[in-house]
Amino acid sequence: MTQVALTALAIATAVLALASSVKALQVQVAPSKPQLGDTLSVTVESGTNGHTVPVVILGKRTYSTFPMSNNRFRALLPTTPLDKPGILQLQVKSGDETANVALQLRTRKFPTQSIWLPPGKDQDLSDFEFNRVDAFKKLVTPQKFWSGPFLKPNNGPITTIYGVRRYYNGKFANDYYHRGVDYAGAYGSPIIAPAAGQVALVGQESKGFVIHGNCIGIDHGQGVESIFLHLSRILVKDGEFVKAGQVIGALGATGAATGPHLHWGLYVNGQAIDPAPWRKQGFE
């Protein structure tokens, strides 16, 4: 074999060795057996040396991933009681690499309530309040502010769990589910931030928040937000950064509340998910 041939062979061997050393796209999803209301943590390990940020596609929606360490990225995907249980087909793209992952979304039974509204109860309300809240829920800040499991925002007992479905005047509300957890603490009892973040919404009943009442929204980063409704007092300002456990307000009965309680809603990429897993094991 000539020297030229030996050199070409050495180069080809080196190229093959380099190619084989590059890891293929690795994808892990937790929990491995999710049920309705769970948050899906999709961890992606890319072989592109961090030059390309992967994206995760589920249905018609594309989710951003955020760096964790080295070439590892993570996206959080919401599921809700309104989703259809069955096979979820996830597609992960990173540069020229594509990985497909299928997993089973299990069904889950949610309690139901019957609500009877008298004639004329519905009001022609302004969209101002809902537009503000909807814009808050759509925030996707690149920074991750939280660390570890979330704290309980109030010491009162839970009276209404996440996901409760309703009948209104005998008719099942297909698009309704209880988008949070209700705590029946004492009037004026402290509300704390369950995790660190930046205050991105302050709503006041006196300024048009007739449904949510006095409320606070905290942006925890990377598409995760908490909202606290029906407060009697607000002790933070818009734009303020708060720490986990910091008192941010007091429990009340403002807005559309039949009595003193706190409604805590936790949102991931705009959808209300079950806060329980965030309090038990957390999402790092």
C-alpha cells in the first residue's frame, strides 16, 4: 500500500472515529407514566456541542428547551384534564438530528360539582382583566428562578383540589376544570411565595379585577408562573423579585369569592397544571 493510500486510510479512520464519538440525540421524559394534569419534563442531550438549541414538538405546538449543563437541555410540557388520554407522540429536533418518542398519557378521575346559577347571573364583563391575566400566563422568561420543590403558599387546609369538573344548571361544562388549589386559611393569614421569581402581575379589585380580585402573579422563569387570587392585601410591587417563603400578601375574599380563601394556580407554558408534583418532588 502506498504512502498516499495509508494517509487516506488514516484520515478516513479518524473521521469515522470522530463521528462515532458524537452522541446521537438522547431524550428522556419524566414521569415515565404520566397522567392528566402532570407536567412532562423532557430532557434532551444533544451531540451538537451546544451550538443548536433543541425544540420539542407535541401536536401543533413547539416548545423551547433551556440549557441545564453541557449539552443537556430541558423543556416542560403541560397536560390538563381537557386533554385526551392515549399515546403522545413527541418529536425532538436539534440541528439535523430528530428523535421521536411515544408515551402513554393515562386517564385520571376528577371530582365533579354541580353549580346552580340564578337567571341573570352572567355579567357582561370587560376583557381588561382577562387580557392582563392571559398575557401574564404566556410569559416564557429564559432564566430559571426556582430551586427545589415548591412551598405551600398558605397554612390553611385544602378545600378544593386541582382538576375538579363542573355541571352548570345540570349541563356539563366541557371546557371547565378547577385551575388550581384552594386553601381555606383564616382571613388575613399570610400568603407566601412558593418559589423564587419576579412579580409580573399585580391586579386590584378597585381597578377592574372583579373576578380575580386582588391578585399577584409571579414569574418563576422558563414558562412557569404562579397566580394568587382573592387576596385582602398585596405586599409586593410589580417587577419586584421575591424569594421562596417571602410573604407577598394576605388571604381574603375579593373578586368572585363566596368566602375567604386563597386560590393558587400554577401554569406551565400557559396551561394550568397540577401543583402537587411540584410540591412533592419538584422539577430541577
